[in-house]
Amino acid sequence: MSHLDLPLDPALRTALDDLADAQGRTPEELALHAVRAYLSQEGARVRAVAEGLAHHHADLLRRLGE
């Protein structure tokens, strides 16, 4: 597994540490969970936009494929 350093301002780091402590998890576990959730959500959003564009321009895409 590769590592990523994230520069967090003190207030954000304190909030992350406090939440991790309250949940009995490490700050790294919370950050990894947040990154995974964000990538999943944004991936779904981008796919939906791409599908909408493909549907909206289906005729043009079909003609380009001929």
C-alpha cells in the first residue's frame, strides 16, 4: 500500500483526531474511509453525467459510428 501525506490545518486535524477517538478508530482509518466514499460518490456522479450526455447525443454518436 502506498502512502499519501495530507497537510491538514490544526483545526481539521483536531476534528479528525476527536472523531477517530470517539469512534475507536485511527485518524488514518477515517481518512481512508472518507476518500473511498468520495471516490465512489464522484465516480457515480461522473458516470451519470456521461450517460446523460451519451443519451442526449445518441443520434450524433450513432451517425459518427456509421
